[in-house]
Amino acid sequence: MNILLIIIAIVAVVLLFTGGFVHALNFLLWVGIVLAIIAVIVFLARVITGRRGV
């Protein structure tokens, strides 16, 4: 019975960490998408206005 409890505890800890990492990666994915959209908007603004900045 103790071995079963240890296995359940290990699986619970692994799932806890995996869920945390997936949540963090999901958040970072959305941050990356937002930054990419902002970069495209800035690029288009420079192309449309004809500015050639450094």
C-alpha cells in the first residue's frame, strides 16, 4: 500500500509541474504573438510613412 501511495504522490507532483509549465508556456506564447503583432504594425508604419530610421 505504501508503494502505491508513493507512486500516486510522484505522479501528482509530475502532473503539477507539467501543468505549471504548460500554463507558463501558454502565457509566453500569447506574449510572443502580441509582440509579433506590434512589430508588424511598427514595420508597416515605417514602410507607409517612408521613414528610414537607424
